[in-house]
Amino acid sequence: METVTSCRKSHHPQSVKTNLIHRLNRIEGQIRGIKGMVETDVYCDDIITQLSATQSALNSVAKVLLDGHLKGCVKERLAEGDVEVLDELLVTITKLMRK
């Protein structure tokens, strides 16, 4: 997994950040649960079901972030005349669609 370091920061309202953190905490718990299922030899189909639920939860987090990105960062940068943000957005959407 590649890590991107940037001096840019997001500007999510505290309520959105709290919502995202709660969702990610639940996902973290789901991952720990899946790991436990593997360790205790739970039936494969049951593990796959949990993986699917976890992926869906991750997709929901991505949707919240993408919504905020479009309505905040992208909108602001376009208003400033920075059309390069559109190329960046296409790369981001392509990454999300690979899943």
C-alpha cells in the first residue's frame, strides 16, 4: 500500500470526523473479529460473509470522504481556477473503482 504525504489537509466538520472515527472503530473491530474467525477455523463461507460486510463498511467511509472532498476541496480548488484537481479526482475515483 502506498502512503502519500502531503501538506494539504482536509477540513471536515467535527461531526463528520466523529462519524468517520466511529465507523472506522467498528471496522477495526470487524477486522479483529475476522482474524479471530481465521484463527479458530470458522467455516470459510462465514468468514467471507464478514469480509463482505467489512468491505461494505469501508465503501461507506469512502463515500462520506468523497462527498466531503467534492463539496469542499474540489469545489474550492475549482473556484480558485485550479483545474488540476479534476485529474487528481479521476485518479482517486479510479482507485476506488478497482475494488
